[in-house]
Amino acid sequence: MSDPTFEPKIVGFCCNWCSYRAADLAGTARIKYAPNVRIIRLMCSGRVDPGFVLSALANGADGVLIAGCHPGECHYLSQNYKAMRRYHVLKHTLAALGLEPDRLRLVWASAAEGQQLAEAIDRLVEDIRKLGPLRWPANWEAEPCCQEAVESIAREHQEAMEVLP
Amino acid sequence: MARKIGIYVCHCGSNIAGTIDVEEVARWAGATIDGVAVARDYKFMCSSLGQQMIEEDIRKKGLTGVVVAACSPHLHEKTFRRACEHAELNPYLCQMVNLREHCSWVCADKAAGTAKAKALVYAAAERVKQQVPLEPMEVQVNPATLVVGGGIAGLQATLELADAGYHVYLVEREPSIGGHMAQFDKTFPTLDCSACILTPKMSEAGQHANVTLLTYSELEEVSGSVGNFKVKVRKKARYVDETICTGCGICIEKCPRRVVDNGFEAGLGQRKAIYTPFPQAVPRIPVIDTAACIWFDRGKCRACEKLCPTNAIAFDQEDEIVELQVGNIVLATGWKLFDCHKLPQYGYGRLPNVYTNMEFERLCNAAGPTNGKIVLRDGKTEPKSVAVIHCVGSRDVRHNESCSAVCCMAALKFGHLVLEKTKAEVYSFYIDMRTYHKGYEEFFQRLLKEGMHFVRGKVAEVTDAARTPGEEGKLIVQVEDTLVGQQQRIAVDMVVLMGALEPQADAKELGLKCGISCSMQGWYTERHPKLDPVATMTDGVFVAGACQGPKDIPASVVQGAAAAARISGMIAKGHVMIEPIVASIQEDKCSGCKICNTMCPYNAIEFDEPAGVSRVISSMCKGCGTCVAACPAGAISGAHFNNAQIMAEIRGILWDAVPSGNGQAPGVPAAALNP
């Protein structure tokens, strides 16, 4: 199934203050990493609209990376927590749509972590290479991950409603 | 309007051209991308010739947008925006592509690098077609400044601003300004008496017409933005009326309650329940420690009140919240000492004659608990040998990875003081000897001549378990002398631990109040570690001194002065320009759900009850865009990072990708998503 010559195309959303600067630092340090992630600069990871992720996948991206400041260190104080919340809901939504949730990844990288960001990108590219190109299936409702996602919604609702003794 | 985009691909010498076929990228851009009027490549776009090229094209060809594919925008965004402005094109119609840090420098393969470069250029071209002219906003700068922290860095900043004619509010947590420098005996390498060089600055700050001293006070709350901050300061109750108190000190003399002074005297000396931290305190107004005071404890005494000649004692005093308006804030909150109990193998807290560096400073200080005599804990025995252990809690992956910058010099200073005041032998146990500034190496050479002994090795343990009769009653330092390659047991009477400098316990909390963050180790994050060490990512908030990272007194003074100079410049200009990257709400689309109100950490969104819509206060909006992404109605747009621009960038960046669906099922059309 996985073709080792397949070169994934991945869109990366990086926040201006930490992760974009981390990518800059990786460049200044001449660290070589996979060229498959194409970075779009936003002011904050909190700006990432779920629509951006869906649009990227719809336009042919095989994966999406969201990178921001470490929790507690957001330049805008707490906006990366909002990005994190959206990310979790988005993964669930992607699974419900029949997409492998692993195609979306959230990574924290401070401005000093050029090496770490490069390594995270290398790992993401390899993981997406194994998943193969994104081919949104015609019978997406029948995909196992879709079934699982739909069932888990019901289950999580049930658990949330339970009143513990 | 017809789009006429100019694309400029920079070689950056061989930095970009070495791994990316820049001529090909320029040629391809001109041939492939819609709306491109001109596409050029050039050796150095940031040079004056490169900029002129852009300006000429704008004028001659009537360009409506410019894409410069070169280095990171963090380097030259301003440069190219200025070039556009010169040619009368709005600077926000310019977009940079990061072909160097994000492409040529990180990619080994020319083909892959060139393909990535093309995608990034296409993205920028599509984005710039959606960009609209924007005007920076002008904000007036309040000439008053808040300085938090009355140590040497804060004092320097305060005095420079005050001397320049601007008002400063100096907030200090302790009852007196002065900071750690007031606790030291002598300062290296000059061996100046620390208090003698510090107190003139303290007294100037205390008397300066342009300085309002708020001691025994803490910063509670900050709101607003550069040029226009509103701050709340909590003046803690001293239980002494500062308008009446003359600082005569009778209350302190007559107070019957004595406690161990864990603050200024580092636990070595005592003070009364009503006290000033040290004799040269500024202001000289005492404070009642409610935890120690007999009145607060069990309702008796009040001797101070009875004996005060001016009736200045006020047991009913309460904390007061002072509201101030300032244009800028300087955080100069300094450091705290590493808790040496955390290295139990050195015996601190268990073996009596093991001291921390701060305790030893108090020991040496003539105004300290032993009147400057270097004696053991029994208060009378002079040590015959002293061991000074470097890097206690520093350069240690279990505690603080960083070097504390000052301890090697302080250790040498202690060695000198021991040799000067006693007949003892003194040993330094070091990993490296870091004597890096002016006069420091010479000071080290001086100590070598004075007869201080140096052993290169990280001490394994300090113990009182004697193995030979000669070790009885002594502290034994067990260490490997790495230059000789042998284990040593060196018996001494006194051990001084050079404890690490650590961030204050509440540094992070205070930083967040002001909108700045800390590094992983807890020091405040500067805007650029090499080129901008006093500014932070938040305009109007500066850091100075050890709170930004361990440093010596000269460096702290320099940073305090640097912060003052930056602020003086802003005040002299009278205004600052704010980037117009702000959010705005389209009222006809707003349903009044208020989800955005809770999203904003700066409280920049207010809800208009009668109108039933939310509004963004532009001057407070920092432009993060979180509300833009959160609005369920798509009613909020973020200037210069709006949905149209980002979606265009996404489409461009995937110009060479196959849209999903692949003929099997329709992909989600971009038009169906939020515009």
C-alpha cells in the first residue's frame, strides 16, 4: 500500500512568534529536513480556522501541520490553548469524514527549537508517506475510522452525562 | 482593477542560488502565474540597487502588488515595505517569500528545493492579489513610566528617565529599594563596598522630584497597550503612616519581639517585628511583620505605638490599590537564590558550617550579624580553612542547566575576603573559571598570587564522617582533582556553596500580567537575544537586569540604561506607530453570541448591549486572529491575515497538487467554506 517514492505535499501553519522563528532557526543552523512541508505564516496558531485545514486537504494536500508556541508561552498569552481545542475537534471531524486523523498534526515549537521542529517535520513526512496520498474515498461513510468516530461521539456523550457517585 | 504583480527572486549571493534555480523560478513565475507583470531575479534584493529595481517597476509599470522571494520576513519585511512606500505603493501590498531559511538552507536537493520554492512563490502571488492597502495607527505615548523592581537595574532605568525629565513610578516588593546589591559586602573586581556605590543611587531615587516610590508594593493588574497602560499597584499595609513617620527608629529599638531575618540577613541574623530591612533603607519607614508582631498574634503590646514621638503607628491601616497610567513598563525584578537544600550531599541545613553565598555575604558585611567577622556558626571560632564550591545548582541538568554568570567571580571575591580577614587557607572547587569581563581575568591572577588554592573538580560530597584522626571535627570535601586524576579528601572548617541564580518564583505570573512570556528556564524572553535584549515581543514592555538572565552588576546597569533610552526615545517622539493587523467585526453579520468576547486575552472585544453586537477596540487588539477563526457567523475579519488571503495562499501553495476526490467523489469546493 505505501509507496516509498511517494512525496507527500503538506501544508504547515506556523505562528509568527515561536514556530515560524523555529523554522527560521533551523535554516540559520543549516539543518536539513524533508522539503515536503510548505509553510504559511499566521500571527498565531489560534488564527487557524478549521476551514483552512479542510481547504488544504481539499486542494490536494496529503497532510496538514499546525505549529505554535508551547502551552503557557503563547505570545498572545493563551490562544494556543484555543488552537489545541480546535485541533482535537478537527481530528474527530476528519475521522468522521473517513480521513485518517493522523494526517493532521499539532506540534509545539519555541523559537529556540529549530532542531526539534525539523525532526518533527521529518517524522510527520514519513508518517504521511506511509499513509499514502489522500484519496477521499467515494464510500467514505463505510470507512472504519468514520464508523468509529460516529460511535465514539455517542459514547462520549453518554459518559459526559453520567453523574458519578 | 487589473492585477499587476511584480515578482523578485533574490539569489542572496549563493545562499539561495546555491540550492534553488532562481532564474528558473523567476522565469516560471512570469510564464505561469496569472497577473504577473514582471518577474526578475537579482543577486541581492535588499541592496539599494535591488530596492531601486522594485521602485522603478512600481512607477513605470504601475504595479499593484510586490512579491519578494528572499530571506525571512523577520529580517527584511520592513526594508521592502519601505521601498514600496517610496514608490507610493501601500507597504501592505508587499509580501515576502522565505526562500532562504525555509527552503535553500534546509534542502539538500536542488530539484526538490526549486519545486518547494515555486509553490511558496505561487502562494505569495495569490495572497498579494487579495491584499488591500492598510495604514498604521498612531498612538500617543504617555510620558510616565512604570518600573517594577528597585534593584540596581531598576534604579538605573528610573534615574535615567527621571533625569531626562520624565516621571517614573518605581514599584518595589520589599520595604526598601536596593535589591540584592544591598546585601553584598564588596563587589568584584574592584572590591568597592557594595552599599557605598549603591546608596547614592538609592537616595537619589528616593528624593528625585520625578520619581514616585511605591515600596512594599506589588503590581496587581495591567491593561492597555504601548503608550497607554493602566496599571493597578497594591500598596501593602505597613501599619505605619508614611506621611508622619520621621524614620527615627525608636519603635524598632523598643519592640520586644525578635525573629530570624530570612530576608535581608539570609537567615543568619535577626530583626524585630517592626523593622527596616537595613540601616540605609530607602524609604526609612519601617514595616510591621504581622506574622511576628505580638499585637497581631495575641492582642497585646503595641509598644511601638505608645513610644512613637509622632504617633505614626497605624494598626488599622489596610492595603491600598493605586491606579496609575503609564506609557511603558520596565520589569527589573531580578533573581532569587537556588535552595541549597536540594543538593543534600553538600550538607546545607544539616551540617552547621555549610553556608550559601548570600549567607557568606552577610557574614563578611561589616553591618551584618557578625559585624563583618568571618566566624563559624558558634559566632566566635575563626575558620582555619574554607572551601568554596562553584556551580551549586548551576550547570546541572537536574536543576538549572545554565551558568549563573557571576559565581566564579564571587567565589574569587570570597577567597580574597577570607585571605584578607583571616589567616585561613581557602580552596576553590570549580568546573571552569569563568572570568570574562574587563578586569576579571586580572582578578583571577591576583587571587592566584594571593595564595588561593584551586581544585578543578565537581565536589561529590561534603561530609563530617571522619576517616582519619586529622579529619575529626572538620568538614571533608570529597572531590576528584581532574587535573591530577586523583580523588582528594580535603578537610576544612567552613564550606561556602555558590548557589545558582534562579528566576523569581512569581516571575512567570508577573510576566503574564504584562503580556510577556518566559523561556523554559523561567527568564523573561527578550525580542532578540543578540540584537534586542531589553525589548520584549510586547511593545511597551521592557526587561532589564537579571530577570532576563543571570548577569553581573555592570550588565544590569547597562540594560537598565538601555531600557530607559528606548523609552526616552519613544516619549521624545510623542507617538508610536502600531501595525494595523487588527480584527474588526461586521455588525450586520454579528448575532451577539459573544463567543469572541471570551476568546480575547486582552479584553479587546466589548459587547454593546443596546445594539446587541460585539465590537473590537482596535487600539487594544494585538492581532492574533483567534476571534476571527472562532466566529461562527464569519463576522470577524482580521486585517492582513483575512480568510480570502489565507485561502488564496493555500490554493497557490498547492498549485502542483491534485485536488482530492481524484474523480471518484467530489472534493469539498473551497467556495463552500467561509469566504
